[in-house]
Amino acid sequence: MTMTEPRPAVVVSGASSGIGAATARRFAREGWDVLLCALDREGLDRVAADLPPGRHVVCAGDWRDPA
């Protein structure tokens, strides 16, 4: 894959722990860009810190609440 090729990307909700965290780690290991989403910001930051180098974004909050 070159820098000009698009990279696959995925949104993982519930990524701060459990199955969501394991899913985010798996995609990141396979070279995907990952948007990690959950309510628990600290948990998201811990998972993101363990991911291999890549483009990973943390989005903490409740998507049901527009604010």
C-alpha cells in the first residue's frame, strides 16, 4: 500500500472495552484506520494508546444527544 492509495476505514462503537476494543485492535493490526467511539473517554484513550501506528481517532460521547 502506498501513501496515495486509500486506506480502509472502520467505525467501532463500544470501543472502550470488551468486544469493541478487541474489534478496534484487530482492524488496526490489519492496517485499517479506526474511529473509536464510546461513552468512556479514558477507556478509549487506553485502547488507542495500544494500537499500532496508523490513523486512529477517538470520539467520546453519546451519539443520541446532539449537544
